[in-house]
Amino acid sequence: MNSFVQTVLCLLLAGSSHLFAKDPNQLSEAEQEKGFVLLFNGTNLDGWKAYMNDPIESAWSVQNGQLVLKGGSPKGSYANIMTVAEFDDFDLRWQWKIEPGSNSGVMFHVKEGPKMPYLTGPEYQILDNKGFRNGKGEPVGSKEYTASHYAVEPALKEVAKPVGKWNHSRIRVKGNKITYWLNGAKTAEYVMHSEKWNAQIAAAKFAEWKDFATTGAGHIALQDHGYGATFRKIRIRRL
């Protein structure tokens, strides 16, 4: 084979390498056997809808098999999305990455009605722990870091990857027992409506949210907090 032909073949292979790349939005045989199903197909927003008619078309898109939140939404025009289906007990797993200074989140047991999904659904925080600044321009405390028992207790471990890197997260809900993981490490465990939890909620901002964690089964929601975030391989199994 002469050098010209070799060069052409190399260019053709390089240009078509994406055809052989593994699609992350696929279930392994083991996941299928356990009963996992994909919530995001990597192609479009089938199975998802706007929360309370939020303008998701201007904020969310599917790019290269990823669910992308572009960020830059001004306060008052956030575009939250949620699953069409509702879930009660479940094992939810997904991959995500963020841009510097970002704040997003995943909420569960969400019901429409209140202005924002976090007013009903407990949240798994997604945050640039060190780079995010609140409305006063101040950093937030460890109780608000990624994968903590959000705004209640710091994460058991801080294992978030650097900004721009993919993280692997998990929420398990069984009855009132909630467990969070991040990159394989357990980061939070709590029992909703227990004596301890009730006292914690009464002492937190949630005390003013009358519908918080009261709905039982509900939607899974992804939060627009005005910053960019990217999601993929979102899968769930009912328990």
C-alpha cells in the first residue's frame, strides 16, 4: 500500500471515528436485567416536559447525545424540565458535568402547582462547590454542596470531579429512606418524616414550604438555576 492510499484511509477513519464511539445513553446487559430503563434517549426530549409550561425550548437542547442546559437564564425565567412519568420508590442514576460557577439540581417526588419544582421535591444539589456565588455574591456553605442532604447536612464525603469533568450520581428512594451517592461514594442518608428529619426541616428554609416532601410519588425534575449543565445516561428502575 503506497503512502497516498494510507493517508486517505487514515483521514477516512478519523472522520468516521464517531460512528464507532460507544453511545453512553445505552444500558448494559446487567442494567437491563436489573430492570433499568432510560429516561433520556440521547436523541430528543421524548419522555420529558416543561414544568408549569416553563419555556424549555430556549434553554434545553440535545447535542451529541447529551441533554444540555445552556445557562444564562435571568431569574424569573428559569426553564425547568421533568419526566412525564411519575415515580415513587426508585433507583435513579445519571452522569453530569457543569461549567464554572454553576448551580443546578435533580429533584424527585415533584408535583406541578407551586412556582418551582423544589417547593415539593427534595433536591440532589449539583454545584461548583468553590466557584458558585449566591445572590449576595457570597460562597455557600458545605450544607449546600453537591450531593449533600441539601441545606440540612454536609455531604459525608466530598468527591465531586473538577468542573468540566463527568460525574456519576445516584439517588435511591425506598419508602421514606433516601440515599445519595456521588462517584461511587455514599454522600447522604436520611429518613423523611422521622423525628430527626422533622426537626431539621423545621430549622431550615424548608419550614416555610408547606408542600415540601409531602407528595409521595411524583416527577423527576432537572433544575434551571440560570447556569449551564449537561446530563447523559439518565436511567431509573422502580423498586
